[in-house]
Amino acid sequence: EIAMTARNFSTIAAASKAVNFVLAETELGATPAHYFEPTNLGGLPPTESELRVKEDTELGNRTRFATHMCLMSASQALKACLDLLSCEVDLPPRERVRKLAEIASKARAAEEMAAQAAGVLLGEVNMLENASIVVSRGAP
């Protein structure tokens, strides 16, 4: 039992380290690069190419944000797993309740981040204009 728990802990710790490495090494949480509408000279409607750039930018923003939130969710879920595996069974009742509540808050945070990612992908949740995770693609 102890060897299995140690193996599980080290495997989950490695996964947590890998997810945190991806979060640190990617630019998914980069400073915003906003999409700016073309100047409407003479009241001309936007061209098909301009509309496509806007759609591509919005799709890039949503997928980048959702990817970041899924990774953040995974990170929180793995932290909760590690805390559960290292939780002592012989804790006094009050301390055990406090520790489990702390772990539950990490699990709840993971759930909320994943739900936010899903909502953005499905178009149920709009990203804020000043969201810290925005990507922009240039015109074709």
C-alpha cells in the first residue's frame, strides 16, 4: 500500500510538474494583442478579407484562452490530488475537516476553470475585451 501510494504520488507530481512547465514555457497567458477594426474611410463596408481576419482573431482568442484555462484547471486538479495523497489519516477531526475543505477549494477552482473554458468555446461566455489572454492574426 505504501509503495503504491508513493508511486502514485511521484507519477502525479511528475504530471503536475509537466503541466506547470507547459504553462510557464508557452505564451498562452501573454499580454493582449488586440484586434483593431480597419478605418472606415468613406463609409465603405468591411471587405470579406477584413471580416475573415476579425473572425480568425476571435477564434484564436477563444481557443488560446480555453487552452490556458484547461491547463490551469489541470494544474489545480493535480494539486488537489497531491494534497489528497499526502493528507494524513490520523489528523484530529477539526484539522481533517479544514484540510479537506482546502483540498475541495482546489478541486472547485479546477471545475470552474474548466467550465469557463467550455463556456468560451461554446460561445456561452464572452471573453472580456481586456482579458489577459488575447491573440491577433494578421491579414491574409
